[in-house]
Amino acid sequence: MKRTLLRSTLTALVAACALTASAQGVAINSTGAAPDPLAMVDVTGVAPVRGLLIPRMTEADRLAIPVVA
């Protein structure tokens, strides 16, 4: 009885994790358009004035960032 309950619980947990792991596709836009299904984050805006700029840093740049308490 305990073994069956444990198996059922683990199966349900794995299934729930699999469903949430496939949830991707975040859209950041002002039009309400759906995100591209192949993108993890879809950023669109009006003209070329909006978007996402990810800074490029070398390892030396990252290590030079001071540690704050």
C-alpha cells in the first residue's frame, strides 16, 4: 500500500515538473502579440527604439565588480 502511494505521488510530481519545464515563451511587447514559440524571451517594440541590450563583459570585467555586503 505504501509503495503504491509512493509511486503514484512520484509519478504525479514528475508529470507536474515536466509540464512546467516546457512552459516557455515570454513576450515583452506593447501590442499583445504572442511570443515566438522558439524563443525563451520575445522582445518586440515600435521601430528600432526598443529592445534588449545585454552587456558583453570579459572575465576580468566581471571579476572587477566590487562585492557588496
